[in-house]
Amino acid sequence: MQPPRVQVVAGNPNEEELAALFAVVSEAYVREAEEAIADDVRPSAWSRTQRPLRRPLRRDIPWGRFAG
């Protein structure tokens, strides 16, 4: 994980103001990360039982009397 990168585009904050900004943003990030829960996505019974699509028929191989 890369350290956060901050670019000040306006104003001239001092070290104390930047430290306060980092403290607030870091705390908000930690709180959000703790509360974030990914949904356990399970395939439905329908999708588990489906067979994959077959490959297209090869038209260059004759099929007995039905070669066309």
C-alpha cells in the first residue's frame, strides 16, 4: 500500500493544520473500512446447474448422409 499523497492547491497551511487534516481523514477512513462488509455473492442454484454453451458445429466435417 502506498502512503497517501496530498497536494495543496490553494492557501498555505502550516504543519499543525496538515496534521489535523491527516488525523481527521485517517480516522474517517479507518471507521469506514471497519464498517464495510462485502456481500457474500453466491451463485444461484440455476446458474450452478447450467452447462456451458457448446462450441459451434464444424461445417467442414460431413455428417454421413446429411452432408450438404
